[in-house]
Amino acid sequence: MSRNQFLILSGIIVGCAAGLAGVVLKMLVHYIHYFITYKVHFNTQLIFYALFPFLGIVLTTLVVLLFFKGQSRKGIPAILYEIAQNSSLIPQVKMYSQVLQSAITVGLGGSAGLESPIAVTGAAIGSNYARNYRLGYKERTLLLAAGATAGIAAAFNAPIAGVMFAFEILLTGVVFSDFMPLILASVCGSLLSKIILQEEVLFHFESRQPFNYYNVPFYIVLGLLCALYARYFVVVSQRIEHFFAKLQWSALKKAVFGGLIVSFLCVLLPPFFGEGYSSVKLLAVGDSDNIIQNSFFRYLPAQSWMILVFTGCICLLKVFATAFTIHSGGNGGNFAPSLFAGGFLGYFFSMVCVTLGFEHVPLTNLVIVGMAGVMSGVMYAPLTAIFLIAESSSGYDLFIPLMIVATISFLIAKWFSPTPPDLQHLVDEGKIFTRAHDKNILSLLKIEDFVETAFQTINNTATLRSLIELVKQGSSRDIIAVVNSEGRLDGLISLDDIRPIMFNQALYDTTVVKQLMKPPAALIYLNDNVANVIRRFDDTHAWNLPVINDKKLVGFVSKSSILNQYRLLLQEYSEDTQN
């Protein structure tokens, strides 16, 4: 087969495998959730809500510790890291570990989403398929994205949204001319979802109202609310993540603590149990009473203010339930929680409008469009959000309100932070790709690969005579490092510095090296990223800089060697793109 034929066939195979993995996970979690939610009495449900989320997080942590040697990177940042730093090679264990862990966490009631684990699983399938056939980096990255695309398409039965997910999130900063494997993988994943999954398992909405341009003000206000809520969601989530990172507890103690918090929240507000899509579907048809009947709010008078309090509490506390689930030891993502929160925010806003006396409030549309708004602001993926909701609701006539809300939310989120907050530390460290293609290529370079260890050193107390003898020995560079008795760098001496006095023998025994040396223009450390190093070269106008590790000199790096390697990578990158 030709290269294109092989990639098309590979896209179909990877798409079917990743789509099937996503379907199996969705079915498993759905039926566990369905049994606990609908097949038992309310009093029994309270016991389940109090026990199962706790067990889910603790069991997930135990599985990770016992079988997977501790938790490695998880979620979408893990895929982006592997693309940029590991040549798109994802460990084989990720082909099944994410499915197992997220099934335990979310199936037993953890308040997180399955889409991120499904995307990681699909990406691992595509990456290892490509590795098995010894494909190059570009093809491997393409099939990695195809696997993740198929997983997302299967989770939502939304093939276009799956492709948009790949382009907006996974392939940022990566140039491709081959789109067919992505499209075919997405179609295969979506078809398997449509054929195997029943209607109640799918993320699908039938009811909606026709779009009326008189309602545009509602959608503009909702877009603003979604943007502010999305910012609230990501900030709180980040702070909880930092809280657990600084907590000097064992992984199991963190899981117990987080599990208790999540179980308490699920007892207080049962829609937090699991993904919560069934509750959003009830909101879309205006059936909030059914949701309230499964909570303690059933004992309060059924008035409009009570519904506002109930949905408002869910909006405010959802991020806590999700963040404690994920960061205390569970496995899941923010994909489903952002959709869930957006649906409840849209319903809350519509009920506020009704309470204030507005007429013809498009309640169902506000619920559906709200999901796209919050997801756009949280995930920084407006196109994915728009097409996901349009495909899931067959609401292509809602494109205008979807575009209004998703765009407003995204633009305001970008105004707060140009980079998604959960990726900011990786961007700062140069460990994932961005839309700055030159920096992406520089991020592929490692400082340790450029360190030249063949250099001359002299003690700072040595005389000029010793320095001249060292010069006579010859060296590949015209810089000599001056070190102290502990081996630490004190300064540098170049041949240009000593040329005016090197033949004046009267100074040989009276002049000390310390008098001749100059401080280095800048220092480079082994853990520096190359982009910062190039900036240091530009600022100092130097062509050679010393490299320090543990306060000791380990060698020199030349600007020309970095630029030469950059040129070779750029040439290889361009050739792969053209092919």
C-alpha cells in the first residue's frame, strides 16, 4: 500500500479500537449509575451516595498504588506532554489503565467525566499502533490524535466535535496536511457509539425551541455569565489542586479525605453523583421536580425560590465535587463537569428571568447553550463546544446562539488568561506545544545535548605564567574558565583579554589570574529550556556561555550549535509536512 492508503486503513483500525474502548467504558459506568439512581428507594440511595463515591476514590488510589506504581500524568495535559516531550510515544499501560481507573472512580459516583480518560486511552491506542509499525513522529502524532478523536466521537456520538477536539486542543502547534485518518477514525467511533449504545446512554437531547432573534439579549447575558462561571471553575479547581500538592500526606490519606468530601456533597446534592448527564437531560425538558425529589430539598416547599437555591448551590459546589474527586486520587476530567455545570447555569439563569417577569424565556435552549458556554470557557475550545452541542441536540438551528455564547465565554476566558490555567505551568516550562511554532521546535531541543565538556580551567590564584602555559597547550575554544578551590566558576578569560600582556614577561609572576578574569555575561543551567537560553544569548550578544549544575561548571554551550540543530529540525519538520 502507499503511505496514504496505509494511513487511511490505520485511521479506521485505530478509530474502531478507540471507539470500542469508549463505548465499553460508557456502558459500564452508565449501568452502575442507573442501578444506584433508579432501582433503589431514596433512603437506600442516601447510603449509596454516602458510601460509593468514597469507595470509588479510595479503590482507584489503591489500584494505582498496587498495580500501576503510582499515578503518572493523567488527562489532556498528559497527551500534550507526550506529543511535545516524548515524540508522541505513550506508554502501553495507558491503553487500559485509564479505563479501569475512571470506571472505578466515576462508576461508583465520583463527580468527574469520562471523556478525558477515553481520550487518553484512544491516544495510547493510536500511539502504540504507530510504534508497532515503526512509523515516524508525524504519522505517530496523527494516529495518536485519531485515537483520541474516535474516543470523544464515541462518547458523544458527535464525529465533527471529535475532529474539532483534535485540532483545537491536541494538535495545537502541529502542522498537518493529512486529515482523512482523523475524519475516518471519528466516523468509526461515532458509528460504534450509535450502533451499540442505547439512547439513554448517549449524550443526546431531543427537545429544544426554535431560535428567535428576539431572544439574542438572553444569549448575550448568558455568554457573560458562562465566562465568569468558567473563570470561577478553573480558579477554584487550580487552588484545590495546589492544596493537595502541598498537603504532606500519603496518597491513601488524601484519597480518604477527598472521598469523604465528595460523598458528603453527593448526599447533600445527588446530581453530583457520577457524570450527571441524566440530571441535565431532565433540566432540558424542564423537569427539575424529578431531580429535587432525589434530594433533601424534597422536604422543602415547592416554590420558585427553592428551585433557584437548589440549582444555585449545584452551580457553586460542582467544581468542589469535581476537583476533590480528581485531585485527591480519583481519575476523570473536566469535560463532563463543565457541560453539567453549564446546563445548570443555563437553567438557573432562565429561572431568574422567569422570576423577574420576563416572557417567552427559551428555557430549554438556555440549558443546552449554557453547556457550550461553560465548556468553551473551561476547555478553551469554542468550536468543539459548538459542534458538540449542535450534534448532540440535532440543534443546527441553534448555531447562532451557540456561537454567541461560546465566543463570548472563550474571549473573556482568554482575556483572563491567554493559556488554559491547567496547562500554564507546562507552557512556562516549554513542555507542551503552543501556537508559536518556533518555540515548539526549540522545545524539542535539550540543553544537555549541547554541552561541550572539552574546556580548559585554571585556579583563580594562579599566575599569568601558568595561564600562558595553559594557552600553549591549545584548545578548541578561546575561553578559559576560572574556578576556585571548590570547583565553582569565578569568571572567564578570553585570549583577547590577555593578548596585550601575554608577551610581557615582567608580569608573568606578579599578575594573578583573578585580576584578569571577567564575570560571565550570563549563566545557563542544565534544566533551562532552550527558548530561555536563546533569549539569554540575544540579550548578552554572546556566542558561548557556561553551563552550571549544582553550582559547579560542567561545560559550555555555543549559540551556533543550537541554531544549527534548530535549522535541521525545521528542515525535517517542513519536509514531513510537505510529504
